[in-house]
Amino acid sequence: MQDKRRFARLRTTVDVTYQTAPESVVQRAETKDLSHGGICLVVRESLAIGSVVHLTLTLRGIAAPIACQAKVRWLREVRPADVGISAWTAFEAGLEFEELTAEDQEALRRHYTLQQLGPGET
């Protein structure tokens, strides 16, 4: 099976919070991977495919957090122990970023480069 992704994925840990609506409770999520086009999150609730969530990403080495919207493209239930969390249920969710600013795109590029170089190589 051929991978149809436009951007390479980077396995990285990013501090992420999300909301399913502007007035909803802010939730924390674990990251599985990140690319210039989207992010794979481990969440404790089922997210509707096609829904838009509001994300805040804090990237190591980048001063300002990225606040953006992302569309849920896929969702699958996983065993919490398999993804390293203690919860009764867990889901992996693939989200596609929507309308990132030029500054946010540059922050993602810088984070990606810093993570590939590793510590002490900047």
C-alpha cells in the first residue's frame, strides 16, 4: 500500500491542548507524530470525523505557541496501554491543519529541522 501523504511525518512530543468548540473545556492530548500538514494525536474522547478542533501547540525551541484549527480526517480506537496512557478508552486521531499563517508554517519548519538535527546541532 502506497503512502499518499504530502508531508513526511516526524515522531515528536509536542505540548498540545485542544477544544472541540470555542466554549468547550480545554483538553490535553499526547502527540504521536507531526508534519507540515497535520498531526496525529492520542485523545481520551471520540472526535467526529470531519469536525474542526481548535489546537494550541507549544513547540520546543519556538517562542510563540501555534494556535490553529484542524479537521479530523480519521479516528481509531486503541488500547490505552499501547499508547502509554492510563485511561479506560483512547483514540488516535489524524488531524489536518487548516489555514496556517506564514509565521506558523515557519515555526513548524524550524521545529521540524531542530528535531531532525538533535540536541547541540543547531
